[in-house]
Amino acid sequence: MNNTQLILTIIIIGIGTFLFRFSFIFLYGRFELPNWIRKAMRYVPPAVLSALIFPAIVIKNEVIWISPQNPRLIAGLIAILIAWKTKNLLLTIAAGMGIFWLMLFI
């Protein structure tokens, strides 16, 4: 692939990405979504967040590491409990990072 093809590919992919994202902005409010879709959409943010965070917690060097010696797993579980009990984002982040750093130090 020469430079011209590479630049053309990047431009086409950029335009496609822009049009895909712009379509949601453009169509927002122009029609009413069915109630079942709106109910299902409430679960999208937690599902995406879980899909991003879970592998970072349990995978190290391309190997699944579920063990009490895994500082990310322990800190993540404690953060989940704190978030569930307190509903306080800053406390959850501070406690999770504090436990993680403490376990790394030990």
C-alpha cells in the first residue's frame, strides 16, 4: 500500500466514522423510540463499562488471573462493595486505588 492509498483509506474511514456518529445526533428527537428499546438502552452504559474494566482487572500478560494475590481483582471487588453501599463515586475511586496501591506496596 503506497502513501496515496493509505491517506485515501484514512480519509474514507474518517468520513464513515463521522457520518455514523453524526447520524445519531441528527436523528435525535426526530422520532420516538419504542418503550422496550428505551428500557433496554438503560443497560448499555453499565454493560460497556463492565466490558472495558473486567478484562483489565482479571487479565495479566494475556492470562486470566483470578487469585487473592491479584491486587486489581481485590481492589475492584472492594470498590464494587463501596460503590454499592455508599453510591459515592469519589469514595469508591479513592478506596479502590488506595487498596490497589497498598497491595502493590505489600
